[in-house]
Amino acid sequence: MNRKTVFFLFKFVFGFGLLLYLVLYLARPQEIIAAIKDVSWAMALLAFGLHAFGFLFSALRWKLILDETGADFSIPQLIRSLLVGSFFNLFLPTRFGGDVVRVSDTRHIEQGATASLAVIVYERMSGIVALLVFALFASLLKIGFIKEMPILYLSLLVSLLGIFLLVLAWKKIPRGFLAGRDCRRPWGRKILDKLDRFHAIILDFVNHRALSKKVFFWALLLQFNVVIHYYLIGQALRLGRIPLLDYFFSIPIMLFVLSFPISINGIGVRDLFLIQLFTYYGYPASVAIAFSLLDLAFNLLLGIIGGLIYIFRKK
């Protein structure tokens, strides 16, 4: 058994083991079922509609960056690729696992797969920054959370500082620095050249202020849509004690945590985070898990659509 298989099995067992523990020991299955039965399905359908509509925002942002490379992809093409990516996200260890599909779908652009990967990385970073900006501004109005959940503030500040330092370091590395390093091995030389091209492409994106502003605008719009989507799930479950503003603080933190490869598709980790969060508002663990299951159901439905697209386009 190779290392990748071992890591996959570990994340699978960890995620589902954690979920099983939470369901059996912190919540009761009958209470979870009761919470789901009490769902406002009209509100849930609206939440799902917003989730699906977000693919349009993602495609527009993606196309905006791709156009800078001279690529010519249509919005429908990119939406189909995003849906296929959502299918692979269902069983890959992070929310970004499906991006491998997106890189493959756009690898025929002028500078090849290196440029395709650079586009995806730049796009994803814009989304993470937008999420953290939302969380930062919302947190300024929720100072009371510091005493109750200091770990959220700490993770937010560390994340923002980390991204700032990453961008600063990226801009400080001279163009062509990696290509100019000595390397006698052919495979090492090839890797350094690819990394140098990757660095240069993202550096061009970062230094292109007009592009950065447009990309960040679409990133903000997309993440606003994401937060409202989760707010509507809360309304569907009749969580009236959680204000809309609090979603703009807590949901970005949750999504950032889920970007780490801890479990398959965030299963278990998402539930634990929501249980800790909902406890602050006086809601039981069963409601938090019901919230998580609704979110998972929406992802499953879109993933199934993406899987069908993947199957039929292969034929």
C-alpha cells in the first residue's frame, strides 16, 4: 500500500470516525432527524439556488484571469469544468481537490499547464483573501467574541498575516531568480524552470492592478453569495438567534479551516466547528449536524451533476 493510499484512508477514517462520534455522543440521531424534518424547504431551495448560482460568479472570475493569458474559454465551458471539479471534491481531502480537474481542462493555453495552475492558484488566493476580509470587518463589530472564542480571532489574524507575508515574499523574489540557480541534474533544471515560470506568471497577475481589482471584486461578490447561502440554511433550520452579521465572521473562518487536508470533503471537521459555534448561541449539537448535513447534501447534488457531465464528456 503506497503512501497516498495510507493518507487517504487515514483522512477517511478520521473524518467519518469523528462524525460518528459527534452523532452518537454529542447529539442523538432522532434529534438530528427531527431538526431536518422541521426544515423550511422553500428557504432550503433558495439556499441551494444561491449555491448553484455561485458557479457563475466563479466562472466569470476564472475567465477574467484566463483572458489575460490569451485563452479563449466560454462561460458554459468553465461552469461545466467547475461542476466536474465539485464532483471530485466529494472524495478528495480538501475543498480545492477538484482544482486538479480545472488545471487539466485549461492546460492547453499558450504557456501550458504551468500557466493553468498559476491561474487557479491566483484565483483561489483572491477568494481566501476576500473571505478573510469579510471575517475581519465583521469581527470588528463582534468584539464580544474575543472572550468566548479567542481561537477564532487568533486564527483570523494568523491567516491574514500569513497571506500578507506570502505576497510580500513573492514580490521580493526577483524575476528569473529560480531559473538562474545552478542545477546539474536535468530533472532538477526542468523543475526550477517551471517554478520560475509559475512565479513570473503570478507576479504579473499581482502587479496588474486593474486585473487584481476586477478579480477581487468578483471574489468579494462570490464570497458574499457563499455567506448568504449559509445564512439561508440557518433560516431554513429556523436559527433565529444567529444574526446575519455573525455569519460573515464565522463562515469565512470555517471555510478557511476546511481548506486544510484533515478529512475527506471536511466531513467531521465541519460538524465539530459548527457544534462549537452553535453552542455559543444555545443550540444543541443535533442542530449543528443537521446544518452540516444540509450543506453536504447540496454539495452532493451538484457533485452528482458534475459526475454525469464528466462521464458523458469522456464518451
